[in-house]
Amino acid sequence: MKLHPPAEFQLDPRLEADTHFVASLSLCDVLLMNDNRFPWLILVPRLTEATEIVDLDEAQKSTLWQEVDQASRELRALTSCDKLNIGALGNMVRQLHIHVIGRYAADAAWPGPVWGKGTAVPYEDIAAKAVVNNFRSKF
């Protein structure tokens, strides 16, 4: 299936409400999850019809994984996290998106998944701007 970027890409409202925009790469928008308990990026391919990785053609898949790799390397470099968790679940938000989460052995959810563990702690405005700018400088 060949998917084309829509004339005007629309981010799922739930992702928009829960994140801060960081950067646009060639295929994906990079977002920062608004939960300061975990260093957490989300990559969203600007392909509205895509709900699964298998919906992408080979070139799009290759670009997606290159961008996930880039985000993973930058997140690890900026946070010195102990482990990277990478996943594409899409049960709550069907729009294709990839989570790249830095984990620490002492974090609030370790060693389990971050989903459903406690309540998100939003960034203060100044901290959000600093974290976004820090990541933005790397993309």
C-alpha cells in the first residue's frame, strides 16, 4: 500500500493534548510526552491513513526505522537512561505512532511498562521549553 502525506496532516487530538511538539523529520513529527517521570518521545509518521507499520511501503518503513534510531540515540545521549523501550501499541490512539521511552532502574514503573503506572506528572512550562529545546537542538 502506498500512503501519501495528506495536504494538511492532522495529529490525533489525544496525542496533541498529551505532548509537546519537538521537530519534524522527513517522515515523522517528534513529540515529547508531557510526563516528566520518564524521558519519552513519540514519533508520528505524517501519513493519516497509517495505523500499523505494515501499512507503510518499504521506503517509508526504512525511513521510519532510521528516524526511530535517531530519536533513540538522541534520547539516550541526553538522558543517560539505563534502557530504551520502543513500542507501537496503538490500542488507545489508532494513528500510527512509535514510543521511544528512556527507562531507569529506579523509575516509578521499573521494571514494568510505563502505561497505567501512576499518574502523569506534567512538565512545568519552563521545564517543558528547556527539554523541548534540548531535544530540538539534536534534530
